[in-house]
Amino acid sequence: MMNYSVSQHLQTKSFSVQLSELKFTRIFFEILQYQELKQLKEVSAMWLYLVALVGLWLFCRWYLERQMVENLTEKYVFITGCDSGFGNQLARQLDAQGLRVLAACFTPEGAEQLEKVTSPCLKTTLLDVTSTESVAAATEWVKEQVGDKGLWGLVNNAGVAFPLAPNQWLTKDDFAKVLNVNLLGVVDVTLHLLPLIRRARGRVVNVSSLAGRIAISGGGYSPSKFALEAFSDSLRREMHPFGVKVSIIEPGTFFTGLEKCAAEFFATLWSKVPADIKELYGQEFWRKFNQTFVGNRWKKKNLQIATDCMEHALISAHPHSRYAAGRDSKFFFIPLSYLPTLLTDYILTYGHPRPAKSLY
């Protein structure tokens, strides 16, 4: 009888221990579930705050971008390179908006053609940005036009792309031709007109290129655009205390008339290349390289994609420091410039023709 009581007591005690263990396990898992739920709520709240902040930032940016400068019809804008391309399109575009456009053309024919398709308010002058005498004369002309109001906007659009080819095909003079227009010409025009721009607390808009972010080919074009971006960045910081805002336009590939120059240029370039360099590259390389630049690079004909960016930089109360114009510039070339060098080089050279004496 005593043994039975002891056995029953032990069984009861064992059951109590098991029950306690089950309760402890259940409480433990409930605590874990509570902590996981709490962490999930905290993470959800963090993401909710983050989404709200991004949404608020996007709304503020959207709102500020649409705040425009007042009295636009009293603003003078000087644009270089108005014979064709971006400059011609922008001059007509701003003239239609009622701004007082001062258009600088390289040829009398370009100026005459522009005057025929614009209002009498648009004025033209001749300008060779590589000549300091021409720049000085244009500056005096601008002073006469703007009077005491000063110059609201300067758009440095004049530029050249060619000679554009593998570096070994070119000479120092080939590089200098491009740098004199795309860099030194911009510097000369800007320095001459800065006093008038400071007076109006205006804008400087420099037309660079996707080639100012990533060098696609040899020649002076990319070096000139890289240097132009550096000049623009330093000028933006320098002019900030004086109320002058500086913007950079980085267009992608556009049909601006350069394709005609490309066809003419490549037709004669090969004959000037030294014999040893010709042997190094081969005739087939030249043919495919020619096709690449003449046939595939100049695609978009809607220049307004780029000139809308220039217009915004001039008339917005809060212009951007940089504008990527075109989907290829915005979503391909500029992101490509941030990739590791090895990967960027591979992507840019993939499918390109190989020199006849190539080792790889």
C-alpha cells in the first residue's frame, strides 16, 4: 500500500514537472512572437517614415521646379552658336516665350535665316568664340542692348565635335581646334560677360555633353567637355555669393547637324593617317569605325528635349546644377560613369571593331 502511494506521488510530481515545462515553453514562444511582432512593427514604421520623407522630398522638388522667374519679357538672354542645332532651337523657343533673345551666329547666313523665323524682338550678331576681338565686339554690342538692366542669361552653346577619332590618328593641332571652341571660347565669352550677368543676378548655362562624364572616343571632344564641367563647377561656387546661378546641360546623342560633318570628316581623315598607323589598324577597322559614328551615334531629332532643360535653367526660380537631357544620357551613360572602370571599359568597347594588329 505504501509503495502504491509513493508511486502515485512520483507520477503526480512528474506530471506537474511536465506541465510546468509546457507552460514555460509556451511562455517562451509567446515572448519570442511578441518580440518579433514588435520588431516587425518598428521596421514597418521605419519604412513608412522613409517613404513619407521621400514623398515629401519629391513633392517639394516638384513644387520648387515649377516656380518661375517673374517679368520674363524684360529678361535678356545671350546665346552662342545659333546657326543650327540646340542654339537655333533655343533662340526660337525663348523668343516665342517672350524673352529678349540676343542670338550670336557664326555666319551671316545663319543670322539671316534665324531672323526670318522669329519676332522682331530677337536680335542677332556675329561671333567667333575663338577670337578675343570678336568676343570683345560682341560684348560691347550686348552692353548696348541690355543697358542698365544687365544680362539675365548666358547660354554657352557654340561647340564642335570634330576631329573625333582614335588619338593615334590625330595631331596636337586637331586637339587644339576643339579645345579652342569648346573650352577656351566658353571661358573667354563668360569672363567678358560676367559683369553684366552679376548686375542682373542672372544665369550661366553651359552646354556640355554626356562625353563630359565618360570618354567615348579619342580626340579633343571629351577632354574639352570634362574641362568645361570643371570650369562650370568652380564658377558655380564662385558666383553663388553674387546671386548668379550656373547650370550644366549634359545632352545625350542628338541629330544636330554633326552627322554631316562626321561623313565629310571620316571621308578624308583616313588619307591623312601615317602609314604605320594605317597598318596597325587596317582598312576594315576604319570602315566599321566610320559606320559606328556616322550611322549609329546621331539618333534623336527632337532637340527640344535638350532645349527644354536649357529653358528651365534660365526661367526657373530654382534651377538644377546639372541637367541630363535624353534617356540615353540619364539612364545609360551617366549611370555607366559610376561603375567600376573595368566594367565600364568592357561595356563601351563591346562590339567595337578591333585593330588589325590587336593583341587581344
